Amino acid sequence: MNSKFLFILIALFVVLVGGPASGAIKNLGVVGETYPVIEPDVVAELKEQAITKNRFRDDAFLERMKEYQPDDIHHLPRATRDRTFLVDMTYTLDRDLLDGDGKVIYPRGFTFNPLDYVSFSGGMLVIDGSDPAQLKWFTKTPYASNHQVRLLLSDGYAYELINQLKRSVFYLTDEIAERLQLAAVPSLVIQKDDKLEVREIMVPNEEDDANR
């Protein structure tokens, strides 16, 4: 496996779980041992945009930043039961991959599984950030203090939760939800050999707990 192909695989893996489009996962931690894929979280990015536009001191802009959500945020319902399933990340190229001279490195139709070459360490957890019951549940799990687990929101505001939880928070987009076949929250996504395992977890309403 040459290094150029490994780099391509890592780049494609990032695309498969949500590329650098606005609001997508911006921090995949360290993929493999050689190629860190680390970018600013959403708040740092928005602050950088504000500084660039010389609008950082604009109170109205800061208020909009606090209520920012990407247009393609993917809303998901609360899980009504525990459920676990596997997602095959095998991918078939829909176009030729070319080198700098325009020669085909890997042709359209080439099929591979990025998990055969790179690891998805830490995993990700998707919750509805506007649901107090899910937030309360999250803070009591070991994932809350494990910053290797990427936290994604299907609703709620990243700015608020970054300050509240003291950790990076990202948004779940349509593309990520579709590729990972996510249907309910909370959902924990971890690697199982050459597949990703999705665990949907039922979190009772606080009212349900009070009535027990």
C-alpha cells in the first residue's frame, strides 16, 4: 500500500463520514498513526469568520452565532427502543481518481472499505441537544469526559453546549446521517472490525422517570 493511496483512502473516509462542508464533522481526531485530520470546531470557525469580516464586535452578529445551525442539520426523533445494527462502509468510486498528470490511479467502479486501512477511533455520539433528558443522560455517561468521542447534535445549538459541556460539539448533517443510516437519537457509532456499529439508546423522558 503506497503512501499516496493511503492518503487518498483517508481523505475518502473523511468524506464518507461527513466532509468539510459547513456544519459537518470538523474533527475526526487522529486517523491511523501518520495523518491527523484536525480542523477547528464550529465556534472557533465562526469566530474566525467574524474576525475576517471585521464584525467580531458586532453584538447582533454574536447573537446570530449563538443560534447558528447549518441549513442541512438532520433532525432525528428520540429512540423508542434500544437497537443495534451494523453499517458496511464499503464504497465504490463514482469517478476516476487521477494523478497530477491526469493518469488514472484507480478507475471508476473501484470498490474498497476504508476501515480496512484506517481506524475510526473514539467513535461518535449523536444526541438531540435541545432535549433536557438526553443532555442529562449524556452528562452521566463515560462519553461526557471522553473527548475522543465526537459529539454531534441533531438539534440544539453547538455554541451553547460547547460552553456548557466544556468540549467540542458538532452538527449532524443530512449527508452524515444518510451514510451512517441514522434513524434515532441518542445513537452511538463505533467501529466493529471492518464495519461501523450503530447503537440506538432509549432515554426515558424525565416525566417518565418521575412517575416510576
